[in-house]
Amino acid sequence: MQTERVALKLVLAFAMAAAVVVPAAAQVGSYPNKPVTIVVGFSAGGSSDALARIVAEKLAIGLGQPVLVENRPGVASIVGAAFVAKAKPDGYTLLMGASGPNVFNYALYARLPYAPQEFAPVSLLGTFPLLLLANANNPAKNVQELIAQSKQNPDKSNYGASSASFQLVTELFNTKTGARFAHIPYKGSNDAITALISGDVTMTLVDAGAASAVLQGGRVKALAVTSSERLKDMPGVPTLSELGVDLKVSFWSGLLAPAGTPAPVIKRLQEEITKVMNMPDVKSRFTAMSVVPASSTPEEFSKVIATEIPLWKQLALDNNIKAN
């Protein structure tokens, strides 16, 4: 009940952040009449950067103005998120938001230079389901056998996690199943996968994109996916729900504006993004990166964020998980 109350308060906060305070016609004016910038809180070349550039290219056509991508990397995307939170709320500075900076950071950091109510969600862009991987030589043929293995040998069962975000999801898996996997930290998903291949860890949960190459090489096996449905490019991998594990988790990317951005501007952006995300070539480019294309209304996006923040805050508190 406490989690639901917190979520409701956050939904209301997001709604107020995007509220109209002057007549719509005066607010939207001739928007846009100059270039729009999408700020990415990660370095160029990463998945968030690549997705932002795909969207920017198409969004520029619909808006009739250049859409630029500006990289402002910093610890856990905090630098980029804080920059957009303090930017002028006129629709010309947007954040390539993600689960990390816009959900998990609130659970993992005692203090941040920005808050949920400082953003006006525009639309989701895509979701990133996670794959539960084990070494190809592990005798466990499925998730149930892997869980049983951990209960029988807790001192020899562990998992690799490349960040506190992945650690939180895996601890939720432990909670839901009674598994006894201990946490081993790594700097990146590739490092966690390498540890899995070498036998240093028993299992890992990583985004599907990071796992695709090693899966093709046959060095690891995917026992389950955390999405609500099987992935189209991996139809043989069951969902955790199918296997009786009540866990559905996908990381996401989406566009957010500074709080106070006029509602007509948010609406225009959301409508153009929906068009972009329905383009066949955009869908295929996202899918090739193991990202499930998505779009949403600002209200739907707000609800996603508001629901997830208290969930992960409580889990982090219960397991004493903090950002390193």
C-alpha cells in the first residue's frame, strides 16, 4: 500500500510538471523554429547514443528543424540528466532518458542534483529485456534446475552484475525464487559475460544486445528472458513467467523534457515520436540492437516511472544496495 501511495504521488507530480499555465496557442507559438537538442548522458557509440541518433534523424523530418544529439557523459548519466532538469522548459532541450538515471538512480543514490518532478515525460522509445545466462557447460538445463543448484550449493553459486541496476534485478530474482546466488561486481556487461564463460560466476542477467554475440558462439546459454513475451529473434528462450517465476522486468529508453515545458509542445513531440517509432526501418534498426520498439503517451510514460521508483527503492533498502 505504501508503494502504491508513493507511485500515485509521483504520477501527480509528473502531471503537474507538464501542466499548462498560459493559453496553448501562446505557449506552442511556431514551435519549433530552431534546432532541438537531445542530450545523451552516455558517451558516443553506446546503445543509448545509437538509439538517440536513429530517432533524431527521423524526428528532424517531422519537426522541420535539425535535431542534434549532444553527449554529456558522467557517472550513471547523472551529468546529462541534471543538465536537462535545469534547462529552459521550451521544448528545445530533451533528455534521452533511461531506467538508470530516471529510476534506479533514485533508489541507489542518497542525493542527486535532480528529482523526478523536474522532468516532463514525453514518450517511451524502446524496452530492453534481460536474458538469464549460464555457462554452456553448466549441467542445469533450465531455470528451475539452476535455482535448485544454488540452494544445494550456496557457497559455490554466484552471479555477475555490471552495475547496481543489474544487481537489483538479480536480487529480486533471488527473492522471488528463493535462489542463493551471491553478488560479484563487474565493470561492464561484457566483463560479467567473460566471467561467466571462464566459470568465475554461475549466472548473470544482462541486456539481450550484450549477449547476442556469445550466444551465437555457443559459449553461454540463455535459460530465460525477463520480458512479458518471448523475443522475436529468440523464440526458443522462455519467459520467466512461463517458468513460474513472477518477475517481468525490462529496462527502457524514452524522451523527457524539463518540467514546465508547455503541454502543446509535449503533445507535438509525442505525436512526432509516435510516427517515428511506427516507421518500419526504425523498428528494424531497433530490433537489430535487441531493443523492443515502443511509444507511449506522456501519461503512460509517467505511470511507468512512478510505479518503478518506489519498487526499486524498497528493494535497494531491503538488500542494502547502494551505488559504488
